[in-house]
Amino acid sequence: MKRRIIMSMLAGATLLASTLLGAVPAQSAEVPAQSAEVPAQSAGDPAQLAEVPAEFGSDWHDPITAAPPVTRPSGKSCQVTVAEAQFRDFTPYKGTYTPPDGCGDSWSKVVLRMDGKVKGRQFDRLGYLHVGGVEIFRTSTPQPSPDGIEWSVEKDVTRYSKTLRGSQDVEMLIGNVVDDTYTGIIDVKVTLTFYAGRPAAAPDRVLTLDDRSTLTTPRNSERILAEVYATGSGGGCEEYWYLTVPDDAPYSCHAAGGPYREVQIKVDGQLAGIAAPFPTVWTGGWSNPFLWYVVPGPRAFDIKPIEYDLTPFAGLLNDGRPHRVEVSVVGVPEGQSGWSTPVNVLVWQDAKSAHVTGRLTAHKVGDLANSSTYEPGSEHRVDTEGDHRLTVAGYVDTSHGRVTTTVSRSLANTSTHRWTDGETMDALDATWTDDESVTVDGGGPARTTRTRRTYTMDGTTTLGAADRLRTVLTLGDRAAVTESLGGRRIAWSRLDDAYAGDATYTVNVPRDQRHAVGTTGERYRVRGSSGCHDRSLTTVQGVLTEDRSGC
């Protein structure tokens, strides 16, 4: 059975980028991840957790992740409901947000929480939440059991405080299809909790691009960051971009340049930032929803934006004119959709200057190397290697002196993709690295932040005798961050989010005849100068059998 047949049967991704913009609905994938935190059973002795059935039944543990919950300060708090809706189709929820009473107009922290529930049969779906036109949250949903599931996601949204200080229009969409077969209505409630106290160091403005993809910054901007919620989705091949192969290889998903993808941002046509997209696996990914019913792959519930430091371009952007800002994904076949790339621009302003001037002083773009080599045989094989480098630097003359920002970023991707005729065996072993260094020099010792991101995927799907499909898969999301001042380390952190799953079921039969079995687990570790978190989860046949915490 070919992968495309399996995918169409199980459904593929979430919403297509065009669907997010209100176009034709598309089938979706299968997901749960990162900041979902629904501890239906407490951490502790695994022996206290539920008994394991011989195979998956009609219900299973609510989705859960090992990621830490958002920390919350003590003291007074106020809560506002931002959206409450049932999603049955592709009609967005629209409402109005009003700031809370009783917690002032600036806050030490703002925490978003989405609570969801769904029952019956349904694909996972991709969704967004806009407040005042700013995308503050992007998520995907888990696939339900016939008896129903509940889950929740938390996110720190303090950086959007400026947008939240005034009344704003709200738009939320989790595109869905409900009919005689797919019966799950997605019921969600989103709240914001505001914590009174000393204001956090948030941007002064959060801007979005206009209909012409242009941006006009305040003329006194001294620091500018762009964030892009880049997702490949929609049920087509770009949902599984990491599995695409060159056109001469006999496989169901093609891209002339192979699987190398890179998210680029340009200012007035000039390359301003590069990044490796995170290889999100949605809850229908790898042809096997039983991998994701309880423990999702990293980031699937809380989709993190890619960040680009555009401060070297501040001198250009501060001239009071609109400038074109474009985001594109390298490697996507011409004319093919499947990526959504909404952009927010975060701006810090110099309160003592009406106009901050400056200029770009360095712009060095390395050659983009991308090679995918196909080797035919009884086991087909594509080996891919890609890399790219970019360094930009510029200064701004502020009220507190000249400040120079230098940004260097280096990307690399290696992968080996193997499959047999008919794609009855399909395997990928891939690694992506995204190394970034940002140095800010002016008014004191130079401050440098170095971030090394590493993403890994190693999995095999096999369709064997009696239509038994087995998937064995590991995923990794790792990041090492070091901050130094004048060459001396002042802060550091290490993140290691590791997922492992092994699930088997019978395809081409009704749901109650799949005889599915599976073991999944996640260990989320983060440690550094600010503390430590270490939690491990294990599930068997949808039952939580281990929940351990400790550093």
C-alpha cells in the first residue's frame, strides 16, 4: 500500500495555508504536543496508574505532555475570556476583547489557556487566535476517542501586552468538517490571566504586515524582531516535506530539490534572515494515529514562531516609508501551496528620540548548498545534505549612544530516506541544526546570545502480513542557549525534549477491528541557571503507566 493511500485513509494534516486564509477546506493530520498540560492523573508511583488492556479500546487517557506548565507569579490576578466556540466548519469565531478591570494596564505576566474537548471521530485540525490582527497563538488538536477527550494548552503571551492594553477585535479558527462520518465537534474556551505587578520587559509595539506585505515602523525603533508562525500542513506533500524526494525517484511525494526546506525573510528584496523549520509531526503523522493519542510529538499543541532579529535593518526601516517584508520557504515546488507563514513584528522604541537613524554595515550571504542523491534498488534511497549561512550587521544611533547589532545564522540538514516498491516500508533518519549568534555592542560590555537548535527524526513504517501496519519513531527537540556579557557567561539553559513511540494496528478495517497496540513516551528535560525540570511519561495501549518527575 502506498503512503499516499494510507494518508488519505487516515487523513493528513491540519489546515492548508490557504485554508487558514479562508479558502477551500482540506483534510487534516493527527497531533498532540508541547505545552498541553492535562494531568488527569498525578505524577508519582507508576504502580498507582491504570491497568493496561490487551489493546486500544474505545477510550484512552486525555492528551498529556511532559513539558513544564507556565510559571505564574503570586499576587493579584484577573481573568478574561477571549473566545468560546464550537468549531463545526471553516467559519471563524469573531468577538471583542476588553482588557480586565482591577489589574491595571500593565502586567508582570499574561498567560493564555485554551481548554478543549471533542468526542466521536475527527481528524486533527490546525487553528489560530488573532487579537487586534496579531497572531498570539497557533495550535493543533488531538484526535478524539469515541467516548471523548479533554485537553488544555498554556502559553506565556506577555510579549503581546501592548496589544492587550486596549479593546481589540478577536478572530479564532480551528477549521473542521462535521458530517455523518466525522462527527467530532471541537469545543474550546480561551482565557487570558493577567498578573498585576511590575511591568515585564515587553515590546512597545506589535505590528502586522498590511495586505501588500509592507511594514511601516515607528521612526524611533531601536530594536526590531520578526516572528513567523511557519507551518507546513494541509494534507498534501508539504505536510510531510521532510519525506519528499527528487522528481526522478519513484515515490508519492516529489520536490525537485528534495526535502531541504528553509524559511527566509526579506526586507525590500534583501535577505534578512534564515531559519530551519521545525519538523512538526501532527497527530495523524507517519500513518499511525495510535502513536499520538495520548503523548504528542514536540510542539504540536503550542506551535512556536521562528524569530528573526531585524535590528540591523532598523536604520532602513525607520525612514517613515512602507517597506516590503516577505517570507518564503525554500524548496517548495513552484505553484504548490501547503505553507502558512503569518508575521508579527515586535518593536522596542527609544522614548527619548523622535527619530533613530542608522544603517546596515555588513551583509554576507553564503551559497545555499542543497544536494539530494537518488539511488535505485530493491530498497530505494535518497541522501540529502544542505546548508546555508547568513551574517548581517548594522547600527542605530540612539539617545543612549550608538548600538551595533550583529546576527549570524548557520543552517544544516542531513537525511537518509529509504523505501521499498509500493512504499510498504518507508524510513527516514534526519537531523536539522540551526545555530544563531546575536551580539549587541554599545553603551557597555558587548552582550552575546548563542543558540544551537537541533531537531531529529528517526522512524520506520512497515505494512506487513494481514495488513498490519507498524511504526517505530523517535523525535528530538533540543536547544542550548548561552548568554555572555563582556565575554563572561551570565546565563545558560539546555532543553532536551525526546519522544519515542512504537504502535501497530490493522488497516483497511473498521475502527473497532484495528486491534491496535502501542507504547509511547516522552522525557522533557530543561536545566540551566534559572532551574530544572525533568519529567517522563509512558503510555501503553492509551493508558498512562508512568509519570515521573525530578531533577
